[in-house]
Amino acid sequence: MRIILIIGAGRSASSLIQYLLNKSEKENLHLVIGDLSLPLAQKKTNNHPNATAIALDIFDASQRKEAIEKADIVISMLPAHLHIEVARDCVVYKKNLVTASYVSDAMQELDEAVKERNLIFMNEIGLDPGVDHMSAMKVIDEISDKGGKMLLFESFCGGLVAPESDTNRWNYKFTWAPRNVVLAGQGGTAKFIQEGTYKYIPYCNLFRRTEFLEVEEYGRFEAYSNRDSLKYRSVYGLDDVLTLYRGTVRRVGFSKAWNMFVQLGMTDDGYVMEDSENMSYRQFVNSFLPYHPTDSVEIKTRLILKIDQDDIMWDKLLELDLFSSTKIVGLKNATPAQILEKILIDKWTLEPDDKDMIVMYHKFGYELDGVKKQIDAKMVCIGEDQTYTAMAKTVGLPVAMATLLILNGKITTPGVQLPIRKEVYQPILKELEEYGVVFKEQAMTYYGYKPDNTK
């Protein structure tokens, strides 16, 4: 039996494990699922004869090394910052590695050693990053193969709640790590390029600079800019492209409402609030408002945010119970961002019968034989339930497929890499269609900008 070690049995691992178990008999596979929580790992085996659960503490070096040494290939579904210790052991024991996370500087430093040992360290093979890379490179390569010149590439992706489960005024529920949502856009100015002109959006303006997207059967969406779109120019071979922009998808109105939290300072993660454990939600809100001898917290909030009591923005705040004097934060030494996360989890957690939804949208502008053209590619994926979510499917399935392709010698290029080569993206995108992850491509009119206008 060929042993696949899967480290981390969290939510994103469900579809990954199920896929490999379904293939295990035919492909002669045995899965070793390691997690700090043995019961969680055991649950994910589904009592399958070709799966074994083990308790695995990633910080226990001897335990970690022993598990890696016995494996034929390793999948790390750990938080991104924990991959590196696994990666270093994979170099020592000459094991191929697959992760869904961005390539860190530390991971990239292993590239030479990985190539020397003829190993494959496949990273960024989840959803975003992952499916976005593969679906983008497919069209970009097709345009290039025809002799076309890329002018524009815009890419948008978001984890949302499915229409049938969309039951709050924010049109949003947490389908992934809540902390990442609360801290989105922080840590640097958003950078991109439009028609040859570099553009920058500071965090304070990020959620007021949005772009609208139309997706057939699902309606209108908006997108705010990701932090650094420019780093993908060289990755995609688009160093001369005039427009390159990547953004996060939400339902229309979300960003404007979220900006209220930014204005108040509730998304700040840089300091601890005194006596946060005993603070009520109402006291939390009042902490960011000026003192007034007679005005209520509600009135002060509306004044500082410049909204009226019949404004939908006000309804959205009320829906979160932000002004409750009985709901207590209950978190010691918490930052504003941690407290906001706690408040939102109360209201935005998926219900047992809720389904999530992934929306991905690419725009490709190019010139071919002197004519400017555009292709839009759209993908919508709806989850099955709380175990096999759209997020788990679109993150886990590409990881599983890449793992099997590497095991079977179909992916052969060594090194620390992304899934941007045809040997990777062609078979995976084709197989993903069997699981409902389908991109619909449509020819569009390329508008661009008038050259005599200020860009």
C-alpha cells in the first residue's frame, strides 16, 4: 500500500479525505490521518479499512519525523505558518509535499534542496490560491498559444452563503476562518495596476472602492481589492499587462456596511482593551464613541457614522445585538478585532442545514490580430452540507488530485512550485468538472479606456 500522510483533519480536509478514500482500493492507497485531536482524526476516517487515525502533535519533533519517514507523500493541511517544519522533514526524508497555502519565504528557500533531491513541493493548490491559478493560466496559455497579447487580467473570489441559506441583512455568514474576515485588508496598502497606471488604496478607504460583478442566475456582487495584486505579474507571465487586479467577492452592500466597523476602529488588532472579559457589547461600542452627558450610545453611533435610524445600515448594526447591555464579551485581554469576531460569530455562524457558496470570476482582456477582445470566466459552487462544504470541496479536491498525480508520476517537474504548468492544471481542472467545479467562459466586448483621458 502507498501511504499518504495527511497532517490536519480540520473542516477543509473532509472532501480531500473522502476523495482519496474513494480512490484507495483502485490506487492501492492507505491514508494516515494525523491531528492533535485523535477523535477528530478518527471521525474523518469514516471507519474505512484503508485509513488510520493517529494523534499527531506537530511540535513533537520525533513524532512528526516518524510519521513523515513512513509516508510515500505528505499533505499538510495545517495553518500556513506551521508548514515549514513539515517541509524541512520532507527534505530530509525525501518525501514529496502538497499544501494549499501561499509559498512563504521560508518555503521558497527550500527550493534548491528540493530540486537537488528531485522532489515536488506543490503549494497554493487549494481554492484561492489554487483553482484561481489553474483556471487563469488555462485561458492565459490558450490566448498566448493563439499569438494573442494579454492586456487585462482581473480575478475575483469569495466564500459566501448560498442563496437558500442567506437569512440576514448582511447577506453573509462565516464559511471560513472568521478571524481572516475581520482582519481582511490590513497589513498593507492594496496595490494594483489599471491601464498602465499604478493604483493604491489605503486600508481606511478599502471598503469604499468596490467593483460590481454580474453572475447569471445569482445576481449582482461586489468586490474589494486584495492587498497586493502586483506580485502575480511574474507568476502568470504578465509583466507587460496594462491592468492587473485581484479582489474579494461579497454581496452588494456588505463592504459599505463593513466600513462602519473600520471607521469606528473595531477591526484594530494592535492593542488590548482593558477589562474586556466583563465588557458588555454596548460598552464595547461606547468605547469608540465620544462622551456626551445625555445622548445614548445609539444616537452617538448614528451621529459619528452619519446614518439615520431608517437607514438599512442601522438595521444591520441592530441585527448584531451590538447595543445589548446583557451580552458579555467574556474574552480576557482581547483586542477590538477579537471582540468584533466574537460578536459576529454569534450571528454569522452557519446553521446545521445551511449551505455555503463559492463565486470565482476572471476577466481576460487581450489583443489578437489587431483586435481587442475579452473573455469572462465564471464559476459558482454550492456546498452539500456542513461537512462537504463548497469551501472544503474547492480547497480539498485539488489538493487530493495533485497528490495522486504526483504519486502516479503524472506531475514530474521538481521544486517548490505553484500549479501554473499544463501538466498540473489540465488534468485537475478537467477532473474538477466531474465534481461540479465548472468554469463558464463567455466572449465579451473589451472596452478599456480612452487614451486621452487621465487614467
